[in-house]
Amino acid sequence: MTQTKTILRALSGEVLPTPPIWMMRQAGRYLPEYKATRAQAGDFLSLCYNSDLAAEVTLQPIRRYGFDAAIVFADILLLPQALGADLWFETGEGPRLSTITTAAELAKLKPVDAIHEHLAPVYETVRILARELPKETALIGFAGAPWTVATYMIAGRGTPDQGPAHALKVTDRAVFDGIIERLTTATIEYLSMQIEAGADVVKLFDSWAGSLTGADFVAYSIAPMQRITAALKARHPTVPVIVFPRGAGERFAGVHQATGAACVALDDGIGAAWAAEHVQIDGCVQGNLASFHMVTGGQALVDETRRIVQAFGKGPHIFNLGHGITPDANPDNVQLMIDTVRGN
């Protein structure tokens, strides 16, 4: 049967006349309909674990904009919560977790095979979406990459420089490696279950990869993503994997081959022309319009969108932002971006 999902065509290496589009954090606080549904849920975590409402907010940007893919509404910190970490959100400040910094705390984490009961609502959200999405719209499952999730587990919150995780890596490498190992094996199981529930594609978000230097970048960003990708490909050979080592800079070159991923998502810290020459030569790329254009709009948005489409036009490309859309974005600017990509 001819593949109707343009995202999957691009991920298979096909060069399309118009790149497919989706947008990181496309279901979220910039949309009034999201705000209404979140209010109905009560709080962020309740929304994540209410399968019907999580599916609803995933579908909202598809109805509004007709994106070529939907990404399941969840959060990267649901996995450490499933492993036994306490998780809550402070209003206006973001997530908080109980910290894992000692061998005793690591030992108290649940075994990997115990995560699925806790994460069952996420799998149900995926099943609902697999039924309800338009047949031409791909469904993306996701998880945080082990390094990024570990930085939150070790610090108990987001930090500007991931300092606590870097410090533990130096002072107690055994505990640090144990956290990475637990997260790597758990992420394989988590994403595999999302695929079994109906995800067409999965993505690994290594949002803090850029703070790793030297051999640590390979050991703690690339190597875990390679292990996860290889395990998923062994179980689900037809399901592509997208990796996003944000902040990698020139180290984006070679990531396809190093991880085995079908696609490398690019942030806006590198130029599209450079990425076409050094990254896209190895396979599909995704990106990389700067998120601020969704706030400022105007001719600059149009010009930069066209420049990116042109730069990546000779290879497989999925149009996206270089990072997630921000809450202060104007929904009209999203439509302007889409119309520009599609030539309307």
C-alpha cells in the first residue's frame, strides 16, 4: 500500500516537493483551546494522566492547522515518576522531583518491568490517537533521552547548566552510570509500548546534550540513544526513530551514523546551509526555524521559513522549529509559517 503519511516518506529518505510539518510543543499553552482543556483537567499532571483529555489536546493543533504529525501529549518526567521518583509541579516554576544522588536512593528505584502500570494512561492516549487521527497524519511517541532525564532526577529540578549532574558524574561515577543505565533500559520499554499502542514514529529528546563535552557527549548522549534506537529497531524494524541532541553544534555531523536514527532533529543554533552539507547528507533532518518567529511573525518569519525550506530542499526534510513553541507565541504566526512552507 502506498504510504500516505508524508512524515514517514521523508523519514524513509524520500525527497518531497513540500516538506511535511509538525511543531515541537504544538499542543500547548499558546492555544486557547489547550488552556480550556487544562483548566478542565485541573493541573498539568492530571492532564498527562487523563487519556481522553491528553488525546484531546494532542488533536487540537491537528484540527486547527492540519499538521502532518501529532506528538502524544505527555512529559519526559513521567518516566522517572514511574520508576519511583516523586514528581510535582510548582506553579510558575516548573517541575520538582525527589533527588537520586546516592547508591541507596538508586537502589530504591523500581525495576524497569514495573513502569508499565504507572504509564498505562500514556499508552491509552496513544491508542485513542491511533484511532482518531486522520489517516494521513503520523503519530509520534517520545521520551526524554537518558542524560536529560538524569539531570532532572539528580538536581530535583531544571538547572541552568546541569551542574548537579555533572558534579555527580565526577564524584560518584558508579551511581551516575547506574542512573543512566536504568533510564536507558526503561526508555526502551517505554517507547516500545508506545509503538505497540500505535505510534508510527518515536523521538528522543536530549534537550541538555549541549552541556556535555568531549568524550562525555559520546558516552552519555550518543551511546544511550544508539542503544535505545538499536533495541527498538530490533523489535519494531519498520518504525523510525528521531533523535534530538539539542545544542550539539558541529557535533550534529555524524549523528545519524553514530545513533542509527532515521532522522536528526536540529536546533536553531546551527545554520540550515551548514546542516544540509554536513548532516542531511546522512539522512532526513528536522528543523530548524527559531521559535521567536512564532512570537514576532511578519516578513522575517516568511523569509527565514523560505530560506530553511530552500536550504534543505535537495534532501529529506521535516519542517519544524529549532525548539518548542513558547507560550507567548501568536497562533496566527503558526498559520503563516505553514502557509509559507506549503506555498499558499
